[in-house]
Amino acid sequence: MTKHEFEVAMTCEGCSGAVTRILNKLGDEVKFEIDLPKRLVWIESEKDVDFLTDTLKKCGKEVKYNGTK
């Protein structure tokens, strides 16, 4: 699976919790890590980047795709 890095404008545990809830809805199709202090989210998935970006935007935060890692 490809590992993608996103910057998400998270400022608190509530923000990272919202991201976690949204990504958990995708089930086993994704694996993810969140680094709140750096405001980064890494997602391992075969889904396309546009789908993952749109999914992250559902938490109401600004999202920027940084590329694959």
C-alpha cells in the first residue's frame, strides 16, 4: 500500500479525534497515523489521493497533500 502524507490544520485533541473518527469509517481499507504537534496525517491506502483528501476535508479543517512517503 502507498503511504501518503497530509497536513491537516489540527489544533487540539478534538481535531485529531475528528480525523480519527472519519478515517475509522473507511474500515480496513486504510491504516493511518496522526502527529498532532506537527499537524501531519499519514495514510496507507490504495485509494486515490483525491478520495483521501475529500475524506479528510469532512472534518472541516484545511488539508494539504504533501506527497508519498
